[in-house]
Amino acid sequence: MGASAGAGALTALRARWRRMAPGRWLVTGIPWLWLVVFFCLPFLFILKISLSEPALAQPPYLGWIRETADGLVNIVVNFGNYRLLWEDSLYASALLGSLQVASISTVLCLLIGYPMAYAIARAPSHLRMPLLMLVILPFWTSFLIRVYAWMGILNTNGILNNFLLWLGVIDQPLEIMHTSLAVYIGVTYAYLPFMILPLYATLSRLDPVLLEAAADLGARPLRQFLTITWPQSVPGVIAGAMLVFIPVMGEFVIPDLLGGPDSLMLGKLMWTEFFNNRDWPVASALAAVLLVVLIIPFLLLRHYESRAELMEDAT
């Protein structure tokens, strides 16, 4: 009976696919084609290089297929690159450093971005678009130029130190450049809009009548926030956290320009392996491991969404 039910479900699914209009095939096919061409194929290419052996050649790695002197063809797959990542503490330190910077930066963006998004969502309707434009405005300038601007601000003789000296707050310039603090400042500034925009999209849909009803029932502002505003904004928090955490994990420019020797991250290490050491297999193995690590938040997000959908269906 179970087999007949499974066959019936398969028949229904086939009939549904046949009834799908050609326009819907086109709409769903283009994103899948984009995903295959620009994500799956590059990842498979990176995976192939990560299982190869380095060589002094162009490209600097050996292929899987080798032909021996006897005319035989061998397939050689090298897992030594992943073993090196496991055995060498340098790569583990880079991974932990990236996780630390990405996690702390995500929390900082949430602490700063949530009040900003809430203020924009509660602003008069004629002011919301100008305020959102101010959030997006930095993207009109090159990312590299903005990082260089922070170098001018945080330098020993930069704007910040000169301003603090002029106020009399400090007696000598602060050493901010080439420290972890400079990295956190640069990353938080660069990725703050990625937190604000999804939060604003969620908070702008919050019905203010719920807050008024809670106030009429005697709930204080903090209780209103914890019981109404925050639960309603959790999807925006998760989306913003993903948009900040994932790109920061592979960040290279900010740690390289603002950070010091202690700010070791995977993006910077991959650049060194690719261009300085010319060890493409190890760099590709790093990229593959980073991708696997970044898939975990997506799986957690999908798990949360599935649970939310089940709870909605139950209610």
C-alpha cells in the first residue's frame, strides 16, 4: 500500500510538471542556470585543484590524470592539502580568527543597526526614503577608497587623533592602525548597511496597533519590545546576520590594510597562498573548507524557517 501511495504521489508530481506553463519554466530555469554556471562549476573547479599536487608550472598544479612511461593512465587524487590544513596550526588559527572577527562584527552591526533600522521604520513616511538613501550612500563610492579613508582617520597623525588631541582628551596619539580594533571598526562600518536594510524591511511591516494594545494592557516599553517587537523582527535579524557574517569570513581588504600581523584571517591567508606562495591546491582547499563552514549558517537558517512554517501551520 505504501508503494502504491508513493507511485501515486510521483504520478501527481509528473502531472504538475507537465501543467507548468513555459513562462514558469523560464522564470525558474534562469536562477538555476545562474546557480550552476556561477556557483557549482567554479566550486567543482576549486575542488579539483584542492585535490591536486602543487608544481612549478603554469598552472602551478598537476592534473589528476597522469600517463606513465609504460603508456598507462593513472588517476592521482591528493588529499594531502586537507591533511596539511588539519595538521598545521596556522590554518586553524586563521579559521578561528575569521570566526571571531565575523561573530563580533555581526554582534556590533546588530547593536548599532537595530536602533537605526527601528528609527527609520518609525520615522514619518516622507523621511524614510531620504534616511535609507543615507544608509546606501556609501555604496556609491568604491569600497577600496572608503577603506583608505579609514586609514587616514585612524592613523597616528590622522583626523581622529588630531581631534582628540585638540579636545585635550588624550596627551599622545593612540595606536589604532594595524590593530584588531581597526579591523573591527572597518568591518562594522563596511557591512553595517547589510544589517540595517533587512531589519528595516522587517520592522516597517510591524503593526503599531500591537504596541498600542500592549500599552493599553499596562505593558512597559521594555516588555513591549521583548514580547512584540523583537519576536516580529527575528527574521530580519537572521537575514542581516547572514549578510554580515558570511562575507566577513572571507574578508581580505580590511584586515590587510587596517589590521596588523595579529589579524590573521582566511581571506588574507588564501591571498598569500595563491599569489605569494603560488600554492593553488592548498589555497583551494582553504576555499573549500571555508565554503563548508559557511553552509552551516544556511542550514541553521533553513531549519529555523521550517520550524516557523510548521508553527504557523499548526496555529
